[in-house]
Amino acid sequence: MDFAELQDETKELLNFNASQADQDFTLAQVKSALNRAYRREYVRARQEGSRRYFISTTDVSWTAGSATLELPTRLQGAQIIRVTDVTNSNPGSELVFSDFGNTGDLFWLNRNTLQWGESGPGATKTLRFEYFPKITKMVEDDDEPNLVPPEHHDIIFWSAAIDLRNRADEMAPQAWLIERESLRMDLWKDISKNRPHTDTIGISTTYSGMADLIY
């Protein structure tokens, strides 16, 4: 679903009618609630499901002789999982962090800046950052909540509708809460499956030159 479709679904749950002057919620409130719900359900899924589903990567160049590197905007505030030197090989070798730079390869000079020893790398390096991306706020009608799988977008408008009812000091119907929890469980289970998926019972080993062995 795109942002416009999510708005329509939320408004339907809330019996929203733009032609009425005494609406409980404005369109701006509906949009804000959807973005809050998107962020909330993404964070919950990342904590409860398989974190690997959400991992993104980006390559950053670190110039020879530069002691510090300010992270690009897409990495600032993101949860970084691993940094790997892929200059000469892929997947490369993982770099080691230390608290103050007295050991390892890198340390944090501040929350957005890394430091490499006293004088930086001896040659320009290509570093691969693995990280959990931040959500991009939905603004335009065709924006999509792309960090939540498309088949699970329903959780976003149910969560948004409940949020709005709570903020209005109105208890959301119990049926809504049950539906939200059911949708959450479906999402968490789906993203926790192996990739590629398999429903084979047993142990499967695959390597070059030999067929799958099923025990």
C-alpha cells in the first residue's frame, strides 16, 4: 500500500468524513499517526523477528592519511552492526572497534565521526557498513512504507487507528487490539523464516559438487 491507501484504510476504521466539520481527527493527525505506526511496527519487528531481514549495506570511501571520517547522512543515527574492509576482497575483513583507539582499528571520536588511529589508513579504503536503516517519513501520496513487507502493510493502519483513539482518550475496541496483535505475530513469523524459505523437515547440506543431503 502507498501512503494514500493507508490513509483511506485508517479513515475508514475511524469513520472519518472530510465533509463533516466536527471530525474527531484531522487529516494531518491521520498522516502523523501513520508515520508513528510505521516507525513503531518496524522497530518492534526488528526486535521480535529476524534482525537480518532488515540489514542494509552501503560502501564508504576513507581517504588515505585522513584520521577521521564523518558518517554520511544515511548512517548518522542508524544502528551500525559491522564495518568491513572490502578494498581488496569481498566479503573482506571485519574492522575492530575500541573505546579509545588504543587497540583495534577504529574508535568513535563523537557520535557521527570515526577515527582511524592517529593518522588514518595508509591507503584509501573502501569500507562496507552493515546497518539497520532509519525509516523515511511518508509525505507524498505515492510514498510507501518499504521497511515493512508489502503483504503486511495492514498492521500500519490498524496500529495508527488504535493510536489515534488512545490519544483521544477513547478506548480502542477490543477487536481492534486483537487484530493488531494477530497481524504483528504474522509479520514477526514471516520475517523470521529462512531466506530462501524451506519447509523440509530435517537437515539439508548443500555445497559445490554434491547434491542436497536430507537426513
